[in-house]
Amino acid sequence: MVNKQKRIIGLFFFLALLMNVGVFAQDTTPPFFNETPTNIALEVGQALNYDVNASDDTDLVVDNFFINDTTNFQINSTGFLTNKSSYLVVGTYWLNITANDSSNNQNSTIINISVTDTTAPTWNETPINNTFECGTRFMYDINASDLSPLGSYSINDTTRFDIDATTGVLTNNSVTPAGAWWLNLTINDSSNNQHSIAFNITVRDTTPPRWNETPDNDTFEYGESYYWDVNASDLSGIAVYFINDTTRFTISGTTGVLTNNSITTEGTWWINVSMNDTQGVGHSVIINITVVDTTPNVSGRAASTSTSSATISWTTDQHANSSVDYGLDTTLSGTPIVDEAYVTSTHSIYIPDLAPLTYYYNITTCDPYANCNVTGPFSFTIPTATNPGGGSSSSSSDDAETEAVVAETETSYVIEEGAPAPELPPNTAIDASQTWDTIEESTETVFSVLRPSVPVSSVAFTASKSSSGSSMKVSLAGDTTLLPKLSAKVYSYVEISKTNLDVASSKITFEVPKSWLSSNGVSASSVAMYRLVDGKWIKLETRILNENRDVVFFEAKTPGFSIFAIAAETESTKEQAASAAEQTQSEKKPISALTWTIISIIAIVILYVLMKPKKRKY
């Protein structure tokens, strides 16, 4: 049928040409697609290659194809469809494909091309393990690529490290401690495809610790306690302090406090002070500590006089005792006045019963190790009672820096256990007192007793509130026969009282001669201070402070003041205390004579009633 039509048309054209007659045959049938175009799915980065085929019912040729989206796609005259750019980004593209024949008849169809991304990003350079020094700045630039836009970089350890989510620059947060730290690094794209990798960053600490203050050579006095706080710093922390000479010195492994072991002998001692950080990196410095035994330095000498007495005062730069030789000429024929108490700073000697004359004197002050400083002679003049201002004090000093006036009583006296109050000779002191204009709250105040007759050296206290016009008195106890019995060997009883003073805490420093310890067969460790509270002796927390050749120094803590006893426990006193306690438990209360009398009378009455004859009944 088709061939017949073609022959008819051809014949018709042939006749028309012969007859020179114009004839027009019109084609209105559109082309048709050999295979109907279908939707297309692509992975991002995948090229589009799609062949569209169309035909026409006549012999006319489909001479052209075109599409609506010429930005992203292109199609040639044969119907071959491709992407125009290097790759299509993720998305859905709607495409109208049109086939056109030579008679300009068209046929169109619409399809969609879907581009998806299921591929994870890739590392431009694979991240590798890294190492850096503790305390330095760490930076590592990490890069990844993807056909879709990158999303963000992230890490698991945000405590020690930080990563720029956009640029991928990895840094440390402040000072990262030494150690091996594992990181899980992740990058995602805009389609949320993720790629992760684990690697470690090792932080080393090879830098030695440093001294906050570099230890230097030092000197201290023989017999004194040595204390030096050594401090160092390190980013990894200090693990331990240590020294080479543990015979003479000790250092705290944690705090770095350097002290001497007991009494360090004279000489120059070389010490290697070392410390290690927690990574085992150490640092050392060698210093020398010199122990010297020098004479006390005397300064601030002054003489304060009245019409019948004088007080000589001075200061020393170390623990020392006090002695004054005096007389009417430089031969100093008077009896020396000695204060054996070792004190630091102010010394004072009272000279009584003086005539209105000029006297000469020397000052002798010795440390506990018999290093003595003798200065003088100096002089002072006792004024007559008729002098202007008679009865008041005057002072004279060749090099006086300070002036001191003390009470007119000082001597050495100790009350034994159970003894009555002694008959005191004239001008003898068994007490000391002090008054303060103001006492500040929470500030430690020290009352230096300065009485050789009283075994208490000082009372240090902290006030619970501020006060003014406060005073304190320290004295030997009076009649000790009235005091409760203490089951320990008593060295001395002391009474401490206060006025207008609220005390939060206090410490009492006292001393006991080694001769007393030896003669009573007790050790220094058995000595304690006891406080009398509500008729009972309470043992206070007591510790040994120091000692010299003659005396042991102690410190006791007390919450308040009253009468105190300085005593030492012996084996016999311990046994006596235990025996007394057992006896108290076992003894029964005796029946008094009055009770026995009453019982006897009652028994006689009962017996009389029973034996009385009864009347007969008739």
C-alpha cells in the first residue's frame, strides 16, 4: 500500500512537471520516537550518554533534536544526549526532548534526570600520627575532597584539641598534657556521606622542670632549726623532690620543704637538690649550707634608773642568756646578776638596792653553745631623792637604740609538787604581766614572759575578737597543797590569767632542765602540760620544740587559761594510777558509827518488846 502511494505521488509530480504546473504535497505527520525516552538516574560525577532515536512515516528525515535545558545538557542532530559541564551536581533535572523532521513537524517528551551522591569524601593526604612537645603550639592542616560540597570536619576529643569545621585546621587546646591521645577525625559532605580515620597525637615532655627561685647557698646558726621552702614548676607537674645528704637534712618529697635533722654540726655541707616531673625528667642544683656557731650580736643597749635601782636592757640576734657585772669602779666588784633563760631579741637585767652613785657595768650574753659576747664597761648614775623629778626614771646609754623598764623583781625559783607557797626574799619575782592597748581579731599575739623563775617562756594566742586594754599575767601557782593530786612527777605549777580578752586558740612554750629529767629518771618524751578544769587535770597536746645542752623546750596547745602543771609520767606513777582506779572500783562504802548506833537501839527495842511478860486474863 505504501509503495503504491509512493508511485502515485511520483507519477503525479512527473505529470506536473511535464505540464509545467506547480503542485504542492504537504507532510503534517510528526516524527515518532523509536524507543520512548525514560527517566535517568546518575551518580554524581558519572557522565550522561543517552541516545534518543526518532523516525518519520514518510521518507522525510528527522533532521534535528533539541532540548529545553541547554545549560546543563546538549543533544546533537542524531539525538545523542550528554551533560554539558564536567559533571552534574546533585539534583533532579527535568528535560523536554523534541524531535523535528524536515517538514518541521515536532514530537516532544519530558523525562527527569536524577543525580545522587552516595560516595564519601576522600582525604587529599591521609592523616598520619603526629608528635609535638608539651607546651608548644600544635597545628595540622587536614584536607578532603568531594564532588558534592564538603560539610564539616569534626573530632571526638574536644577537651585537648580543636578543629576548624570549615578549613580542617587541627590545633591543641591550651597546654595539652603529655601522653598519647587518639583522635577520630570525620569529614562529611552535603549529602551527609561520612569518612572517618583514627590516628594518634603524642605529646612529649622532654623539658626539665624549672626552679621558681633558684636555690642558693645559705647559712644558719648552730643549734637552730633550719627551714627552706624549695619550689619548682613543670607543665607535667612535679613528682618528687629529693637530696643526696639525708644524714644531716630532710626534704619533703611533695612540698619541697628542706629542714635539718636534729642539731646539725658546724661546717659547710654540699647538697644536691633534685626534682623529677611526672614524666621522669629531672633537674638538679648543687648548693652549700654552712652551719656557723657565732657569738650573739648585741645592740640597742640602754640603762634605765630610779633613785634606788637600775634596769639594763639590750637585744641580740639569736637565742642567748643575760648577765650583768657591775660595781663602783671598772673592776666590777659587785655580785653578777644572771638570767639563764635563752631568749631572742629583748634582754633585761634588774639591779636593786643601789645608792645615789655612779656604777660601771659589763654585759655578757651567751648562746646555748657557750659562745659569749662581753661588752663594756659602761656606766649609769643613780639620782638622789632631792634631784628634780626625784622618784621618776632616767636613762643613760652610750649607743642606745631602745629603752626598756621592767618590774623590780627577778630570781630563779620553782615550786615543787605539793609544797606550800615559799617565803620569798625581797625583790624576787615569780610572775610577769603585760597590757596591750589593742588586740586585733584573728592575729597572733606573743607574750614573752622573760622570768627565769617561771618555766613558761612565752604565751602565743589568737583573739576571737578585737579588744582594747587587755592584759595577761603568768605566775607560779600559790599554795599547791590545795590542788588536786596529779598522778605524775610534777616539775612546776603555773597560773595564767587574762583580763578583757577572748581567746580562740593559744600555745604555751615552756622549758624543763635536763638535770631535772635525769634526776627523776624520766625522758623528755614523757613530759606534758596539764590544765586544771573543774577540779580535774586535763592533759594537753604537748610536743618537743628544741633542746640545747641544758634545757628541753616544749610547746602545749590549750583552749583556755587557768592553773597548769608541768609534769612527767613515770612507770611508777602509771602503775599507781592504775592501782588507784582498781581500788576505787573494788572498795565498798563503810558504814558510819552513827548508823551502827541507830541499828543497835532498834535491835534493843525489838528484843525488849519480845521479852516483856504478858498480862494474864481472868
